[in-house]
Amino acid sequence: MTVHSFYVIGLREGFPLYSRKWTQSDVDSALLSGFLASMEHMAQQVAAQHVNVVNMKDRRFFFQIDEDNGLLLVFITDVSESASRFRKYLGILNTQFVKMFHEQLEILHKEGTTDTTLFTNFDEFIDDLVLTWWMGESTVSAAKVMDVFEIFTLFYNTLLQRFLTEVSRRTYDKEIQAIFKDKTKKLPALKGVKMDTSGVVTYDSIDPQQVKYPHLRQVLFDVFHELVLLTRKTMPKQTYQSLVFKHFSPLIRTEQDRLKTYSLTERIVLDIL
């Protein structure tokens, strides 16, 4: 999870009441706040509805409107972040901001403030929340990466051990190793993945914190697809289909919950068939 900055903007005035940045930016806060407020006003005039999420190149802008208090709250994150999750985060920060500064809101709207100490407690509050969210997201993401990798490893091992004989593995060893090498070079974290002589997929190490899940998923699917194509050419079609029912069908039933959770079932089945 990458959060770049957070703004509380006067909805009517268009200037920042509060801002917090966690990454470097050359954009002036006042100019950006005016632009974001204008975007919201334009949405109201053109579409008669508030802006919720806007994507711009590699940035995603999450908006929340607090009409009662005249506030526009905006998170700026990487484009891959979840819309529903950050709308919930904005709700939490909206409530806390109003709670902490309800007595100063009228003055902030009219004059702003140059008193940097006014927001010290809110700085600490939002920093702690963002850190907690980041740690939570990182833990969940790492677990997801390793879980999906384990699922694919089960399918790789089944294919290489149950479908290919020892003789076939030796015969096609260079091709199999080339598949792993060629496909995983797109993802350096997987460069140590390979097959040993017994058909077991091994790997040196994987740092899940350094792996982006969509990229990992695609690479693992690519490896599986190529391994299936290679396996099919080593035997008659009828023999292959018989082995699918004997070995893959039980594995799919056993792993159906995880396959469903990560939306892997359809594509794996299509590759197998």
C-alpha cells in the first residue's frame, strides 16, 4: 500500500485547511487543492454528483465530501489501491478531523492558519493510522502471495511428478528448466524457482513484500500454461485426459476453497483442458 498524501480542503474556498505528505512532491499544496476542489465542483455541475475516485496516470485520487462542515477530503495513492478500502479510511479521518477541530473550523475556512502546532496531534493520529494500515495490508498481501504460490506449486508438482515419467523428465529437463527461467525472469523474486530431478518444484527464497500480486499471478499462470503444453506433447491425448481425471480432478476438489478465493479456478481448468 503506497499512500502519497492526504488533504483536507475547504469545499467552498478551494484552499488547503490541512495537508500531510509521505512522499516527495513538487506540486504546491494550494494549487493542487484548488484543482481538486474545481474537479469536485465541475462534477457537480456536469454530472450532478460528487467525485468518488479519479485515476490519473499512476495516481489515484479518493474523494469524500462533508457538506455539513464544508470539507473536501482527498487521499492520493498509487493507482492500484482499493476504492472501497480508502473510502472507509476517509470516513474515519473525516470524523476525527471534525471532532478535533470543530471549534476552529469557522476560522480555518475564513483565514486558514499558520500555526503549525495546531495540527500536531492530528499529524500523529494520521501517521499512526497510515502505518497501521500499511502494516496490515503488507501482512495480508504477503500471506496472499505465499498462499497463491503454494497453490501453483501443488499443480506444478502434480504435473511434473504424476504426468511425466522419470525418463520424460530427463528427456525434457532442459525445456522444463527453460520455461521456469524464461517466465520467472519477468519477476526477479521468483528467479530461484526450478524443478529438481524428482519433479519437485524448488525455490531458494521469495520475499513476498517485494512481489506485486497481479504480476506474480500472471507469471505463475504463464509457467503452468507452458508446462501443460509441454506435458501434452509427451503422450497421447487419451492418456493425458485419463491422468487429468486421476490427478487434477482430486486436487481441484481439495483446493476448491482457495482456488475460488483467489479466482484461479476458471483459468487453471481451461489450461488443463
